[in-house]
Amino acid sequence: MRYRSLAVAPLVFVACTAALVALVPAGLRGTVTQGEVDVSKLLACAGMAAAALAFDRGDYLRRGWGVWAACYACLLARDAMLLVHGQVSPLVYDVTRGTLVTAGNACVVVGAWTLARAWTVAGLEHPGSKGARRAVVALAIVVAVAFAGPTLVVDLRDIALGSRAFDTIASDLGDILSLPLIAPVALTALAVREGTLRWTWMLLTSSLVAWLFYDAIYTLPDYLSVAPLGYRLVSEQFHLLAGAFAGAAGLTQRMAVTEADDDGP
């Protein structure tokens, strides 16, 4: 029941944040939404750090969860730069934000790759044939490109027109690369009908999918003749879901490790 509650908690969290945004004056919605996004990133960082600390120093999974927690720490630091906007030179501001975003997305790719290899490192077999697993990876690549590809195209166009937001490319690539890395392991975990591990991978995969939805909806105004504000507010709900699901994934991992230690000899 605790695992189910954690799985549902991100949905409840986002419903509450959406209600709050709807209740505040229109002029404050951007500020409130940004605060909610930062709370979700803080939850993600804390949950994944808790998962990392559940393992002994030097443990393979400690490194994987720790790197992923560092991703959200970098994204939080990037958002904190908003506090000094206008107080530092534009070049320093852009370079610092770009470096933090690039480092954060590099961490999420490394973290996804590290956790994806955990099954192999532990000597566990993935279900199904190699062909089936390759098909899952191919499907994940198609889904990731379909959702985040348009965002990448828009960002490349903006850079060609003179934008200095190179960090957006790192963000797009991080989202595109992460899901194919995790997909085979998520399939393996879901195939294990007994045990608690499947909750962790289900939530982790849900976080990556939420990031893809965020990318897809965020760029709709660039392709359709629609007012951007409404779509941006919707896209931020998936931004919130991504962080909340990541935090819940970390907590379920910690719970699973703690329970295994309690049941040990």
C-alpha cells in the first residue's frame, strides 16, 4: 500500500499545484508556477539522494542514483540564477546557466545508463530475446524523437537565428537519450510481478515520459497558431510531474533497500 501511495502522490501533488495556479491572480501565475517547479525539483533531488544513501559507499547503485540526484541539483542551481538576473553581465549569466543545464543533462544520461546496467552488473537476465529488447529500444527511440524532436528543431532554428541558448540543445538531447537507456530495464522490472522493484522503475520511466510530454507541449505554439501562455502552463504540469515522479522513484528504491536489509539474516 505504501508503494501505491507513493505512485499516486505525484498526481495528487500536480493536481494541487494546478488548483493553486488557477486560484491566484493571472499576473502571479508565472511566479507561482516557477516556485512549484522548483519544489518538484527539490523533491526529486531529495528522493534520489535518499536512494543513493541507502546503498553502501562504493556500491554501483549508489553511484547511479547519486549522479541522477546531481542532475536535479544542477537544474535547481540553474533556476537560482534567476535571482541574479540583471545583476551580472548577460555573458556570465548565459554561460553559467548553460553550464549548469549541460551538466545536469549529462548527469541524467549517465545516471540512466548506470542504472540501466545495474541488472547486467548484478548478473540478472532480461526477459525475452535480444531481438525483442532491441525492438523495445527502437520503439523508445521513436517515441523520444517524436516528442522531443520538434523541440530540438525549434532550438536549433533559434540558435541559427542568433540565440545563445545552447543549453536548450543539451536539454533536448538529455530527454531524447534517457528513455531508450531505461526502457529495457523498465520492461524487465514490470515483468517481475512479485516484489517492489517494479514500482521504482515504473516511476522512473514515468518521470522520463513526463519530460518528453513537457518538451512536446512546450513547443506547440511554435508550430501552431495558438496563444503560448495556456500551452506553457499545461506543459509546466508535466514539468512538475517529471520531478515528482523522480522523487517518488528514489523513495521507493530506498524503501525496497531498507525492507531487504530488515529481512536479511
